[in-house]
Amino acid sequence: MTRFSKLVPNSGDDECWYWLGAVNDRGYGVFRLGSRIVMAHRHMFEIEHGRPPAGMVLHSCGKKSCVNPRHLYEGTKPKPHDADASRIEQLDRATLPSASPPRGASGVNNPRAQLNEEQVRRICTLLDQGVSPRTIALDFGVDAKSIRNIDQAKTWGHLPEVALRADIPRRRRRRGWRRYGR
């Protein structure tokens, strides 16, 4: 219940309460309750009325991710889809704060980091000199994929030396057998 309530903003009585958690591909809020995936608006209806809904739970406001219990009612047939209302709902949801903090720490703050900033700067210098990622990986005791991720600025992108590497166009090396004479 506490995890559910953290994802429900209590704005005003008449305002829409947009679900802050995950949203499925149809636009409805969802969350995990034990081993089941539950629709947020149906769970809110069950909390408010003390019983599971008999049929469909519909929205009087027409916004699928709204969980305000005053906007939810039982019914059998939803209103026709309104594309403008869906777009307005997307714009309203975009202004909401994120439900969870950003994941993962970058650089040396990541507990799984095997390199430090000085080593990454040295790796960038070696890559600029044309040393292969495999050779650099052996020197630094890491996997060659780690060096390629630095080269492509997938990791350590907060360092300016690495961030500049993302903008440099790369020539792809041909792989496989070359056939001559054709």
C-alpha cells in the first residue's frame, strides 16, 4: 500500500491524479502487486470502494492514467477514443516529476568501476594514437568491450575527453573474407 501511495499524487479533488509509475502500451498505469501486474485505476477503485470492480472501471475525465477515485466509475462500455484528449494527457504527464531517482552512479562513484578518471584519459590518448582496444584492455586489466564503450562514449561520457569522442565519425573496419578478382 505504501509503494502504491507514493505513485499517486494527491493534487486536488477535481483535478486528475496522473499515475507516476509505469504505464502500459495502451496508456494505463500499472504496477506489480506480489506476482501479479495490476492496473492502477482498478486498484484505486478497489481501495476506495472496499471491493473489486464487477466489470470495467471507466474514467469520467477520459484520461487513462488518471487514478483520482472521484473520476472512476463502474461501467460496461467506454466512451469513444478522443485523440486530442490522449495528446493533452501525454503533455500533462510530461510535466510531472520522475517517480524514482536516476539510476546508477557515473565514473568512480559507481561501485563496479574498475578504472579511474586518469586511466580513462590515458586510454583516450592511446586510442587516438591508434592502439587497438584489445591491447589497451590487456594493459589495464579490463575487457576489450570496456575500452570500446569508452571509445564510443557509451561509458565515462561525463569526462570531456570521452564526450568529444562521441562526435568523431568513425570508419568501420571491414570484417570477414575479402574476395579479390570479382
